[in-house]
Amino acid sequence: MKLLVTGGAGFIGGNFIHYMQRAHPGYEIICIDALTYAGNMETLGGALSHPGFRFVKGDVADREAVFALFESERPDIVVNFAAESHVDRSIDSPDVFLRTNIMGTGALLDASRQYPVRRFHQVSTDEVYGDLPLDRPDLFFTEETPLHTSSPYSASKAAADLLAQSYFRTFGLPVTISRCSNNYGPYQFPEKLIPLMFVNALAGKPLPVYGKGENVRDWLYVEDHCEAIDLILHKGRDGEVYNIGGHNERTNLEVVKAILAELGKDESLISYVTDRLGHDLRYAIDPRKIGEELGWAPHTAFEEGIRRTIRWYKDNRAWWEDIMTGAYLEFYAKNYGGR
Ligand code: NAD
Ligand code: TYD
């Protein structure tokens, strides 16, 4: 079996490659990644020397490069993680989100038609459903919830989902889509809530909580997400969407306080800053379909996952210190300078 994994030098794609090499050591894995600010070869580490692994530096929106790769590699399965993934960056500059997330997915879908694959898996997000109100804890996103996006990021991901579904309906391409809730764990770039708060707290810097910190996210340990995708690749039904989440809802303030408690740092580090524009209130997944159809259930409780994640960041300082480059610090100064 030969897998093409796009965006594998990023957070979830990198974890997925490590996971698949453990779960299916005989599989060939080709990773294509443009190595944007979010991509890092250090994330792949030991995966690089695994037999059957190849890395190709390339842009999924470069159709010529994508078709050449399919021509030479002829993958059986495509798993598309490659994306611009940070909501705040999409508010700042939407263009690159349209290019990578929509045009990139389009190029991969076309190549998958020309060089037929057994499965095209689109890694999507629960953010395509928009948000839920804070005062209706009885509501959850199901696969039937209408797409109703809030940010340029989620709009670009929804466009990619619709395109992928259209390739199933129109061309019979064996597409599956997963929509997962917020992930956390090793190798997450420190612009996202959990690693950013950890890195700041460790340095004794203020922790910038947007608004009142009351927004709710449904957190899933990254390895549980990888296992769900593995199941969908092998047992999922063509044309289907699977929501992935583990009923681990927390307000942002609860998450930040848990990190401070784990580090033994004072809550006075919390700094309330201007809210994100269009900030989604609550995400919450109903994961019954993937549980009932594919037997998936998450293994890692939030408290355990946070402990493991913090231990990983403490033990792998070089990984995150090295990527705190000038470019990232510039973005950070621009994003928080005026708040
Ligand atoms: P990430 O930003 O950490 O990694 C994205 C990777 O894609 C990077 O390695 C980057 O170099 C690569 N990339 C970007 N543009 C590219 C291009 N044009 N061509 C090739 N490679 C390119 O993102 P992540 O958090 O690992 O998310 C991966 C996928 O999972 C995304 O599609 C995202 O929408 C989805 N997702 C993320 C979460 C989450 O909580 N992080 C939750 C649900 C779904
Ligand atoms: P983030 O990790 O960017 O993921 P997403 O926006 O895709 O859910 O943010 C998670 C939550 O944390 C979101 O409600 C915004 C909030 N947040 C802060 O309060 N401060 C921050 O510095 C960041 C990056 C996020």
C-alpha cells in the first residue's frame, strides 16, 4: 500500500506519519509539504529513515508538480492535511488560504482522477459548521449540520469539502471527509492556543486570552485523531463524512488555567486582550457515527493529554525554540502589539 500524505511536516500530518509507520510498518509513505512557516523537517525526525518513506518538498497548489508526483509515485491512497490552518492568519491575509486550501485540494482531486486512487481522504475541520450558542449545551455538530462558516479559514475548508464531495458525486472518486474538533499534542506550532500558552507561561510572559475566555472548544489528543483517520481509510464508506471528537469541551479560560496549574505558575499571568473578529463561540462534536460505524472511540482524557503534551514540550525544547523564528515573532508582534 502506498500513501501520499500532504502537509506531513505540520502538526497533525507529522503525528499521522509517525502513527502510520507504527501501525502499518510495511506501508510506503510519500510526504509532500511546501515547508511553509508551519512545516518543519524536525517534526518528521525518525520517520525520515523509515524504510519506504520519501519526502518531497512541493506545493499542492502547483498543478504541474502535483501531476508529476502522481505520475511517478502512483499512490493508492491520498490523505490531504496540507493547509493554511490558523484562523488569526486567515483574518490577516486570506489569499494564501484560498490558494492552498481550495486550489491545492482541487489539484490533488484532479490528479487523483487522472491516476486513479483507492481513496482520497480530505482532512477537514468542525469549523465548517460555524459555531453553537454557549447557552445550549444540548446542541452538537452532526454530519447533517449545515455548513455555516465564520472565518476565511473555515470558509476555505468548507469550499474544499464541497469540491471533494462533488468529485464523488460527479466522477465517482472514492472520497471520504473527516471533520475533527481542536487537536492538541506534540509538534503543534506555538501560535495555537495550547502550545502558545505553555511557551509564554514558561517564559513568565502574559497569556493573551481573547475576550472573556468563555469560548468553548472540544479538545482531542492528536493520536486519537490519527487513529480515526486510519480507520476511515480502511473501513470508511465512499462519499461519507465522519465527525471526530471526544466530548472534551472546555472554555479557553479552563484550558489556560489547567496549563498554569500543571506548570505551577500563577494565574496573574492571564491577560485579557481584544477579541478575535467573528470569534466562534462553541464547537462541540457528536461522534456517534464514527463510533457506531467504525468502532472508534478516543483513548486519551483531557487531563492526561495535557500532562503528556506539557511533558513533551518540556523534553523537546529545541524543537519549539528553533522554530520561534524572526518571521513568527514578527507575526506575534503584529497580532498582539495593538491588543
Ligand atoms: P499545520 O499548520 O500545523 O500544518 C500544515 C502543513 O501543511 C505544514 O507542514 C505546511 O508546511 C503544509 N503546507 C501549507 N501549505 C502548503 C502547500 N501549499 N503545499 C504543501 N504543503 C503545504 O496544520 P495542522 O494543525 O497540522 O492541520 C492539518 C490539517 O488538519 C489541516 O487541513 C487543518 O485544516 C485540519 N485540522 C486541524 C485541526 C487542529 O486543531 N489543528 C483540527 C481539525 C482539522
Ligand atoms: P486556536 O488554537 O487558534 O484554534 P481555533 O481558533 O481554530 O479554535 O484557538 C483556540 C481558542 O483559543 C479560540 O477560541 C481562540 C482562543 N485563543 C486565545 O484566547 N488566545 C490566543 O492567543 C489564541 C491563539 C487563541
